[in-house]
Amino acid sequence: MKLEGRVAIVTGGGRGIGRHIALILAEEGADMVISDIDPEGISETAEGIRSLGRRALPIKSDVSLVDDVNNMVDRCISELEKVDILINNAGITRDSLIVRMKEEDWDMVLRVNLTGTFNCMKAVTKYMMKQRRGKIVNIASIVGVMGNAGQANYSASKAGIIGLTKSIAKELAPRGINVNAIAPGFIDTDMTISLPEKIREGLLRQIPMGRFGVSKDIANCTKFLVSEDSDYITGQVIHVNGGMWM
Ligand code: NAP
């Protein structure tokens, strides 16, 4: 087990990709805070983590609220003693073409996806700097590099995460902290399952591997980026997309 003795925080861990990441890190030996705005989802994830013999602390927390985030990190330190790994996974979409996009939908997506990622990184950094070790993985998106009609807010937030990742990677590299991003392609989760069948068929035709991704594809890459196997990798965006964008 490559993460024995490590403590991780996974945001948006109540379902989808976040839940898979949490479980795979637990399989590798990590104890964990799982946070989400949905208390039921994180309780279920926590049960799964405990059944693997690991400590799990589910915390209801909204990444867009600084007080929530600081409270989550403080509880992680007081109840699990430290924080070694942060996975910024919480994310939302509010899709529409720009002519119809409401300002509140622009603001909300930027606030959760981009400011939320900043809030969490800022809150853990002082602890990671003190221990001169840490691994941060930010979940971006293929759409942050390709763009996508109807997702101006979402793609801007994910492109912002990529810039944020690279800047903080440069700041924290001398302190022994790795900061990387994963840009998933189209992954079968609640976020994408509701896309109309016609759009799903069109997307599938653009994926050379001929299938949508699954949460495990992202979780496996995350596992690598938080292990010692990736100690010399920082400031990178790893594309996990079946060849859809190269
Ligand atoms: P999902 O199934 O919608 O899960 C997202 C989770 O984040 C949910 O549990 C949600 O809680 C939680 N969340 C939402 N707002 C939050 C907030 N303010 N604070 C804390 N947690 C919050 O999505 P997913 O497909 O697993 O996506 C996970 C990440 O991967 C996201 O960042 C997404 O943008 C990214 N991604 C996904 C795909 C894809 O194809 N699925 C592709 C590229 C990137 P609720 O359950 O209460 O809503």
C-alpha cells in the first residue's frame, strides 16, 4: 500500500468521481476527510472507507465558502492529525449559450469550481509547508483546454484551474509540495449521464478509444499523482480522455 499513514482530503466526495477517488486512496492505505454539500453521500462514502479499515471523517462543507473550508481543514488537523493530500474535485455545471447565460450562473460556476479550488489550496498550504511535504491534485476538464459551446462558465473555470495549478506548483515546489491537474474527458457520472442521447452519440464519435471514461480512470491517475511514484512531477495537466484531445 503506497499511501499507508497518509491523510487526504477529497472535496465533492459524496458521489461520482470524488467517491471513487476517496475509495481508491483508502485502498492504498490513506485515512480521509470526505467533504461535500450533500451529507448523505459523504456518509455512504465514509462507510465504504471504514470497511477498508481506514479512518473516515465526513464533513459537510461548501468549497465556495472560506469559513466552511477553514473549518474542514481545522477538523482534519485536530481529528486526523495532519493533511498530506488534497484532491480538489467538487465541481458544478450550469450550461447555456452565452446569450442566455444568467450572471448568477456565471458567478456560481466560477465560485464553486475556481474559487473553491483556491480556497482549499490556501487552507492546506500552511500545514503542508510546515511538514515540507504535500500532494495537491486539481480536477480540471478537457473543456478547459478545448472549449465547448454552451459551457463558457464551466470551461473558463476549468481553464482557470489549470493556470492556478501551474502558478501554485511554482510557488510550492521549493517546499516539497507537488501540485498537478487532471483534465478528464467525458466520464460517465451523474454530471454527464443526463446529456441527450444525440449529444452522447456525437461525443462518442470523437473519442478514438470508442468509449466514455469511467470514474476509475480518473481515480487511478489520481492515485499515481499522490504517490511517491510521481515525486518529480509538478505543474502538469494529465489528460485522461481516451484520446479525444491530444
Ligand atoms: P458529480 O457527480 O456532479 O459530483 C460532484 C460532487 O461535487 C457532488 O457530490 C456535489 O454535491 C459536489 N459539490 C457540488 N458543489 C459543491 C460545493 N459547493 N462544495 C462541495 N461539494 C460540492 O460530478 P463528477 O462527474 O463526479 O465530477 C467531479 C469533478 O470532475 C468535477 O470537478 C467535474 O467538473 C470534473 N469533471 C467531470 C467530467 C465528467 O465527464 N463527469 C469531465 C471533466 C471534469 P451534490 O451531490 O450535493 O450536488
